[in-house]
Amino acid sequence: MKTVIKNVLLGSVAGLAMVGTAAAADLPVKAKAAEYVKICSAYGAGFYYIPGTDTCLKVGGYVTADTYYTDVKYKERVDGFDTGAFDPDGETYFQTRAAIQLDARTQTEYGTLRSYIEGRFEYGEEYGFGQQAETDEFTASDNSINDAYLKFGYIQFAGFTIGKATSAFDFWAGDGWVGLEPGSYYSDTTPNLISYTADFGNGFSATISLEDAYAREKTRDNFIILDGQQVPDIVANIAYEGSWGAFKVSGAYHDNGAYGFPFDIDPSPATLLYSVGGDAGWAALAGVRFDIAETTTLYVEGVYADGASGYLGLAGTLPNIDFYGNTVAGWYIGGALIHYWTPTVFTGIVGSYTESDSFNILPFETAQFTGYNVGVNLGWKPVKGLTLAVQYDYLNADWDYAGNGIFTDYFTASQTADQNRFTFTAKRTF
């Protein structure tokens, strides 16, 4: 009997254990805590912590869609007589750009570590005035666009900027123009660079920068074959940013290196025979911005360059070195006035004028380039992040040629292009 009772008790305990195990299996298991994205307020609106890190990231971008109508006219004159004209019908065409922007920042014992990326994707057509650098002829371009490229990609740390960024030389970079074809005759370049900025406080700063010279030159200029980059461009500026606006004074040194007259495109004894040392080029800028009553912004900027035409926005149009190896000088003045009539309606007037000194393109022939571009636009921001605008602009470019030496009084000629352009643009930022 004792044995029977013992077996019953053991069986009951085993049964209860099995029931308890089954019940425990049915109980919900506690899930691993979810790691939600946290807002990062240290750098302004739109930043979030990357999960599992102390890095703040802002994701943004924009889409711009443009519609253009452009009409170009071109004419030639020799010794006062019309010798040629090119007057095609105006053309309507479209362009679209989509851009992705990533801004990552981390606070360190040396200050903020920042990296910034802007990638652009473009599709459409381009049409309008252009000069062919190889032939020195003015023509109307009519090409398809299907591009993907890096506009910005740089690292900032402890005062240093390294990568593809806005040149330390530039100030007014076409602000006031709308659309993807914003106008001509000013400096706006994003080269590869290494720069250091010292912040003196109260809005004052100074920057020294080593910049890729190729960003402001063509591999083969109008009149020279470049021999590689021996020394990068050296750029420096002093700047101020305050409640009333800003100003910048900057300068650049450009090494033209060795060059040769383009008798032969490929390296050969003929090319090497004419390879000589090029004079160094330089450029200087002074610009100011006035912020008036929170409704009006005024930019004024002037640049002079000698042997560094890329700082005039004329790389590939105006050579750095003439036929005799002398540097070619030029200048421009430009700016914009932007006024908001209401918080959502604005008007802009923008333009620039450029002119080169006379220089030799042949032993007995000189040339001089002048051009200007002026535009006016009207924009509306019906909702946050959306801008709709219309713009009209007029562009002129003129080459004047004359005899030199014994031919001074026997030859004059000109090539002139005029362009009227209408733009409708829609831009959505996020």
C-alpha cells in the first residue's frame, strides 16, 4: 500500500510540473526594447541621432523643374561690313534636377566634426549661346543632359575643410538668379580643396586655402596646352558676417606652369619646341551684402584677374596666356537686389558686366572680349518648401579684333552674340 501511495504522489507531482511548464510556454516573452530615433536639437531643426551613435544626421534635398524659351542671334563684321549672321528660330526645352543632401555632425573635444554631401541628378536639354574654345567661334549649343555628379562632398573639423566645397575666393555666387541656367560672368566654383578658417569672434574670420586649379581651367585653353598642375591655387580671404549683412575681401594665386602653342595636340618635338614657362596669374575680389529690414537683400561684387580667367567665370573663353606668353587680364562687376513684397512674393534684379584687356591671338592681331547679362524675376512661395518663379534675361557677348604692329590701321572685325531667354521654374525643397 505504501508503494502504491508513493507512486500516486510522484505521478501527481510530475503531472503538475508538466502543466506548469506548458503554462509558462504560453506566457508572452518580453520583447527587446525598440530603439527609437531621437531628435537632435544641438544643430537646429531637422537633425536626428543615428541609432546607436552620438552622430546627428539631417536628410534633405530638392527637385527643380524648368521650362525655357531661348532665342539667339549672332553676327560678324569686318572693317565695318556685315560678313555673316546666324539667326536660328527660338527653341523651347526642359530641364530637371533632383538633389539629395546629407549633413552629419558629431560633437568632439575639438569641436564639431561635420561631413556634408550633395549629389545631383539632371535630365533634359540645353540650348543657347556658347563659345567653342577649340575654334574661337560663337555657336548655339543644343545638347541633351543626363548627368549624375557630386556637387559638394567635404569634411569639416577643428577649423579645417577638406574635400569638394565652395571656393574660399567666392562670395556672391549668382544669388538672385532662379532656375538651373542662372546666368553668366561671375565666379561660382566648388573645387577640391584643403582650407583652414580662423574665427576671430564678433563675425570676423580669415581663411587660407589650397585649391585644385583644374576646377578653373580647361585641359587645353584657347591658345595654350597646359602641362599639368605644378602648384595648386593659393586662396586667402578676410570675411565678416553680422546683423546688417556681410563682406569679403579675397585673393588668389594661380600658377600657369609650362605651356605650348597648340601646333600639335599630341606631345611631339614641335610642341615641346614651343614649351616655355608661363607667368603666374592672380585674382582679387571685394564683395558686400546688405540685409535691409528683413525684406531686402543687396549684393555688390567686383573681381579683377590677370592670367587667371577662371576667377572671372571665363575659363575656356578667355585664355590665361596670349600668343606671346603674356598674361591676359580682365574684370567684372555684378550683383543682385532681392526684395520680398510679402513673406511669400519676391522680385529679383540681377546681372553682371565683364571686360578683358586687349591681347594678342596672333603676331599681328589682337582681341578683346566684353559681355553682360541682366535679368529680372518674380517669384511666389504658396506653401512652405515650394517656389514658383518666372524670369527674363538678356545676354550679350562680343569679340573685337584689330590689327597690331604694321597692320594697326588696316583691319578691324567683331563677333557678337545676343540672347533673349524666358524661364519658368518650380522648386520643391525638403
